[in-house]
Amino acid sequence: MATRYTAEQIAFRYRVTDSAHGVTRDTAKRIAERLGIDETQAIHRALHELAVRVLPQYEPDDGPLTAAQLRQIKKLAPQGRMRSVRSSLFDSEPAKK
């Protein structure tokens, strides 16, 4: 009998007691029931929320902006009445290596 899931699978064991490192099957069932989903979906949802909290959500950039990039940003930035506002967002000196 073929299954519809082809991703790798791991063994998942519930804990005997709830702690910061795991939950009991009863707790997982209660969470799933409260959310209106099954236990597997509850586990995936919990892992997704943890991933969003602890993993970077964007690719690392190429480092500091070059002087040419800064000039281009300043050229394209809207020009208002206050032209002497100093930005702390970008260093005006190129990074030293």
C-alpha cells in the first residue's frame, strides 16, 4: 500500500510528564482539540512557530554597503525641507577590513 507522504520520517516519542523539553500525549491531544486540528498538525505547527522564532528568516547579505550604493540611495531618497538630517542607519565611512 503506497502512502501519500514521501518525506523522510522520524520516530516521535511523547514524554511521561510535561516539561520545557517535551509534552505528554494527553497535552498534545488537548492542544490539537483546542486548535481544531489533529495531533500531527499540532506538532508541525509548534515546530513551525519555533523555527520562525529561532532560525534566520532571510538570507545573509553581502556585508556593508559600498560608497557607490550609499550615493545611489541618497540620490533616490525623497528630498524634503530638512536636508541636513544625519542618518544613523548607514555609516558614511566605508567599513575597514
